[in-house]
Amino acid sequence: MVTESAAKAEEKPAEAPKKPAAPAKPAAEDAEPDEPDVVPEPPPGFKEGKPKFQLPDKMKEQIELLGGQPVNLTIPIDGTFKPQITVMKDNKPVEMDDRVQFKTVGNLVKIKIKGAERLDQGKYKIDVKTPHGTDSTSFSVGVKDTPSQPKGPVIFKSVMSDSMEVSWQLPEDDGGAPIQGFELEVCESGKKDWKKVANIKDRKHKVTGLKPDTRYQYRVTAVNEHGKSAVLKSGKVMTKHPEAEAAWDVQLKKVKKDPPTPPQNVRVTKTAKKPITQAQIVWDKPASDHGSRIKGYVVERKKEGSPEWHRIAEVKDCKKEEFLATGFSEGFEYWIRIRAVNAGGESEPAPLADPEILKIGEKTPPPPPKPVMPPGPVQDLNAEAKGDGHVTIKWKPPKDRSNVTGYVIQKLGENDEDWVEIGHVGNEKELFNVHGLDSRQNYNFRVIAQSMAGAGEPAITETISLKQFLKPSASTDVSATVEETEKGHETNVRLNWTPPQDGSIITGFRIEKKPKRSTDWSEVTTVGPDECSYLVEDMTPDEEFDFRIIAESPAGDGKPGSTSVLMPPAKPPEVPPELGFSEEDIEKLKQDLPGPLRIVKGLVDLEVPIRTTALYYCVLSKINIMVRWMCGYTDILPGKKYQTKIVGRLHILWVSDCRYDDEGIYKVEIPTKESSTAKLKIMENWAKPGRRHNLKPFFETPLVNYWTDVDMVAQMTVKFGGYPTPKIRWNRGLEMIRPGPKYEFITNEDGEVQTLVIKDVKESDAGEYSVTITNEAGEKTCTGSLIVGGAGAPAGFENQFPLGRPIRTTFSRRELMDL
């Protein structure tokens, strides 16, 4: 126990740990103003007597507080003045400090708490003792606050390359209110950008979308109606590398267990007295558990005349080699069998050893047969379409079901001339599933109850339609025609098709397209079910495209109807746009300038990447003047390499597919012998920093056909370029190739040469392989075939690099010039 005076003499305890900030909470209704304590003097004529507490009415019921709420309470004591008091909480002394104070001021007990905490709740008892007697009083305090921190540690399970399961324990204190859930956050190790994963009801969560081979850290916060708890931070965990994940899967397969062998010597030891309704069945353990302990047994029973086995005991009900089977009917024979269960699954069943049939009592002679009548129609007959070609039929027995032996089910489709029997079931069944129906037809069904006296009256269902489950067939007569735009450009494609005529419900037609060499389809639009034509605008000139039309329905997408179209080349502009002349400028170039013939604007030096086009131009003062173009001392003649054009006073020279031997001095000369010259320089590195324009992707060394034998290693290599540096994607048919145990990619330091290594080649690896390179300027694809086995490399299959020769990743300047 601690008295007031003793409490004052004690040293101030260590400061409690700081709690997370909580929202401001109003003071309780029973809190009084925190006024300074004024010690009154005893009233005149005051005489000490037996002390008596006068507990206020508001303290006779439990005082409810919120975390952080200040408390000021007063309890008067009659018959004494400034007595000494003793304070207990839950039968333990109250530790008083600057936050918690119980003191007497005159004949009052003052209770002050600066910010209530969960540890303040409980039952308080105050005792007073004077020379004239003793007294005590008690009151209860409840405090509701945010939960305590979730209990750790954070546990990680099923850690994979892109996911893991994270779990933790409930907080030790729920704050006096139910835990509403948890907030889970994740952060890559070494970073501070915590990202919220989810608000979770449970104490575990599977986190997905993680990066392979990356270290992560988590933190968890518990939440109740009063706010969030302190944060529980996990240790660091690293996701698996994809190759390690694959190895782990192999190990899991190795530890997979087999089911045990069947139990042995199944027998009945005793049965209950008449009437016999139960039997004690025992057996011996299996001869082998295949390395996994027996978890328990499954007991199955079949009644005489019934084809179905019923499980009368599961693993949880039968842990030992014995079971008391109940629920037998006297006068019948039963089959009993037992299955053993381990981590690998259930064993084969073991029947009764001798005899195999458990006979319960003697059969009672049947009473004389009563005359029976054919049954009436079944009741509540209903047929429901469940899927493509699937209907479920349900019914209830006729009113007099005692003589029903079974049911016959028949169908009548639109193409059926008469009712066709499709099945029959026993009298214990009241359901039948029909499969394999033609979803293009409507059907009626009927059920006829059967008895020893014959067939009853049939009951017929309403008409059932299955068209909502019928996937459409492919659209036919799909065609694509190039059409001109209003400005005369041939960049539009008119698609026409004939909708499927299979009776399916069509909600619309989805139009998709892709470049001929690509494997990725993109959606153009979706049109209504009554449309059979659509105009696709702004297609890329001089490229072949595939189109497909897919009918959409409630049952899913139908088969695609396809067509292709080759877009014509774009009509070249009168003046190349890269020269920067507006239409107004071009009109001015078609008019003579005053004065003699002269060069108004001469040639300028050019520096272009290899395999691109250099464009020179000059402007004269007169229109349609013949000029002489030269490279060094050689006249330039128009052809595949060079092209020239005259637009009024503008003269243009194209130097196509520039190589290193195209470098030099270019010259234009007019009839007056006035001339202008400029240099041409070819850049060896097309990805040189500081480029002023993009360069479309291109292959310097495309894929070639490759031959190898089974169990060997195949290597297929490309060298490519472009600016910005293109991204590269390898495909085998329509499937993208990713690095792993089967495939490896080797790239040189400049990222310009990449080799696909195919390990342990099998015949199934043969086929067409493609490489697609893409950057902001465009896309390029090349293909090559891999052939496996046979008597050697067929004609046309010249290996790019012979087997056993190292892969080259660098090329000399002369080799590049030879290209």
C-alpha cells in the first residue's frame, strides 16, 4: 500500500513510453475544472468524529473515459479534516506520479489524472483511518483507447519470386473496442517510400506484384474505432530469384508422398442385441504407410441392392483401427470397406475379410402384394438451361409415391419428329442432367414416373432455349478494301463481312488489327450487332496488315474471321517536309526573282548516321534551271543511290543508304559556273549522345536459318541498331521467349548484338523464331527457322555461327562498310 505522504516522498518514476498521436478527445462529462488546490481551515467549532465517505452519484456507476482524456474528481469525507488515505486498484497499490494524483484537501479527496491511459482502468478502493474510526469507498473506471501494437514477429511463408504470405498476431490489448482490421504497408529495403498494400480483416495476407530477387520490409498497424495502434515493423525478407523458384518446385515434387497400402484383416467383432442397429468393426494397420504417418481412416458402407457407397466416418471421426458403425436396418445385408489416409491421400479400399457381406438379422417375409395402379404425373417439374448443350431437369414425386420404381426422361427438339428417350433414374433420384444438346434448337422435356403397374402420366416442361450459351461461329466473306481520304491519300480501309448464321445471340462485333509481321493484336473498335461494315482510318502506308472480326455474345467470343490488306506507299510530298518549307514558301519558289541567275541559298555540311539518307538542297534565283550535281570530281547520275528533283527554284539531292564510302565533298553547279559545296560525314555510332533526331530500328545482321542435332546447344544471333537504342523481343511462334533454365540471352557491352542460346535442344524446339526491335521511331522484325535432327543441315539452313565457335559480339569498321 502507498499513502499520500509516502507517495510524495518517492522519486519520480521513469517516463512511460510515448504513444502514437491520437485525435483530440473531449473531456468526460464528469470531469471538473483543474483548479489550484486551496487548503481550507476547519470551520469554527469543528470536532473530529468517525470518518464517512460521501461518494457522488455519478461515481456509483462505472466512469467511462477515452484515452488521453483528463480526469478531475472529488469525494467528500464527513467527520474528519485532512486525513491520511490509502488507494488501491485491483487489490494493488496505486503508483502516484505527476500524471496520477490522489490527495486530500481539507475534507475532500481530489483525484487528478493528466491524460487517461488503458492501464488506469480498473476498480479503485480508498481507505481512510483516523483515531475515531475507519471507512472505505470504491468506484470503477473504464478507459477506451487505440489498440496496442500487433504482436510480432511478422512471419513470412510461401516466399516466391513475385509474391509471399505475411502473417502476425493480434495485439495484446484491443483498446476496449473490437479490432476492425489491420493496415499493411511494404517498402523496398533501403528506400523510405512506404506503400499501402491493403486494409485486411484477417491476420495474414498474400502480397503479390513483387519484384524478383528484391529485399522488402513490412509494417503492420491495428485499427479499432478509436484509431490506429503503434506500428509493428518486420524484419527484411528477399523474394526468390526465378531460377531458385523453379528449383524449389522441383524439390517439392521430390517430397511428395504416396498414399498408404489398404488396411488389413477387416472384420466385425460384435453386434448389438436385437433389434440389430450397430456393429463394431476392427482392422489392422496397412502393411506400408510409404513414409508418411497414418492420419486416420475412412469407413464406407453400401446397402444391398444399391450401387452407391456412403461414407459413414471421416478421418476426423476415426483415428484408431476400430469403429462402431450405427444406423443399420434389420433384415438387410451390407457391404463394409475401410480406407487408410496419410499426407499422400487415401489408400485403395479394404473390404470385410470373411465374409464380405455383413448380414443384419433375418429378412421379414414381405406382406402379400397389394394391387397397384400406375403412378400419377410428377410434381413441380422444372427445366433450367445451365450452359452450352446442358440442361438440368428437377421434379418432385407424384402424390402417391409408394409404388414408384423410377423415372424416364424424354426430349423433343425442333428437329425431332417424336419424343426421344434420353435417360432413366431410380426412384431415389429427382434430378437429371442432359448434356450434348444442340444449342441452336429449342427443347421440351417430359418426365414419366414408372411402377410395376406401368408408366404414369407424363409431365411436360416449358420450352427451353440454349442460344444464350451458343458461341458464334466465324464471320464469313471478310474483305478489306483500301479507300482514299478526302485529301486523296490512300490510308483508309473499308472492312465488310457477313455475320454468323448459326442462330447465336450476337451483342456486337469486335474489330482487331496487327501488322503482318507482328504477333500482337490491338483492338480497333466494337460495332453493334446489326453492323457488317466499318471504315478504319489513318493506316500506315506501305505496310501489310491483318484484320479479324470477332462476334461477341453472352456465351463468349466467337471464332475470328480474318483478312489481310497491303497498304499502298504514301504519295510523296512535293517537297520533303524535313526541309521546313511551308506551302506559302513553295508557291514563292515557283516564281523567278529579279536579276541574273545566281545561287540564293547554297549547300550546307551534313553529318548523318550510317544506313540513313542525306538530303542536300539549294535555291536559285530562276525556276526550272538544269544544274550539275557532283561528288568529288564525279558527276552524280540519278538511280538507286541518288535521286534529284526540281521544284521551281528549289533543287534537291537524296543520297540513300549512306555508307562510309559515301563520305566526301558534294557540289552543285549552275550554267553560269557558279557552284556551292558541302561535306558529308557518316557517323559510325548511331546511338551517339546528343543526336538531334530519332533513327528507326534496323538489322545489320538479321536472323538466318539454323540447324542442330538433338541434345545439342543452338545459338541464334542478331546485330541491330537505331536511336534511341531499340528494345528487343524474341518469339517462338506466338509465344514470347523469356530467360530461364531453357533459354539464355547474351548481349554485348554496347547492347547492339544479342544471342539466344537454346540449351538441350529437342525436336519440339524446331520451328520459326522471330526477333522484333522497337523504339520511338518505329518497329522492325526478322525471322529465322531452327531445324533439329535429320541427316544434316538441309539446303538453305546455313548456320550463322558453326557449332563450337565462340559468339562474336564486335565488328570492325571495314566489316560495317562491307554491309
